[in-house]
Amino acid sequence: MVFTAGAVAAVLLAVVRALIAVLRGQPVDRSRIILLHGMLAGLSLTVAATLLRLLITRDWQGIGMTASILLLRTILKQVLRWEERQLERGEASPPAPPHAKVISPSGPPPGG
């Protein structure tokens, strides 16, 4: 329970920090990095809670379920770390494909 509350607090703190960064005019990628750090911190706490739960699990079905949850969280953590590396290199936001229509708030472009 303590780990879950800590995970929620880490993510909420990251959301607040990211919103403050956006309101101060920092790049959106900077806010995404802040969010990723908070998500990784929260995920680390939930992985720790899962490992502790594994220690008290006594039947094979519970061990299998806990191990599968741990595996999924570990995979998610690796994906988030990959995204973080991409953001830090500036490669996370690819340009829109040429066939994609971008509509401005004032409406479609003239003649389009």
C-alpha cells in the first residue's frame, strides 16, 4: 500500500512539474521528459511492491500471476526508458508524413 501511494505521488508530482514547465514556455519535449521520469519512478515503486508480494506468495498460481505482472511492468519500464533516450536525443517527434493534413485554428488553407 505504501509503495502504491508513493507511485501515485511520484506520477502526480511529475504531472504538476510538467504543467509548470509548459506554462513557463519550456519546450514540450522537456515536459515529456519530466513526465517520463515521474512515470519511471512510479513504475519502479510498483515493481518493488510486486517483488515484495512475490516473497509472501505461497501457491504456484499466485507466483505465476505475480511473475507475469512483474514481466509486463519490466517491459513497460524498458519502453519508457527507450522513449526517454529518444527524447533526449531529439528524435521522439518525427515530422508529420507528407500526406497528412494540418489544419490551422483559422481553418483550412485557401485553395486546399
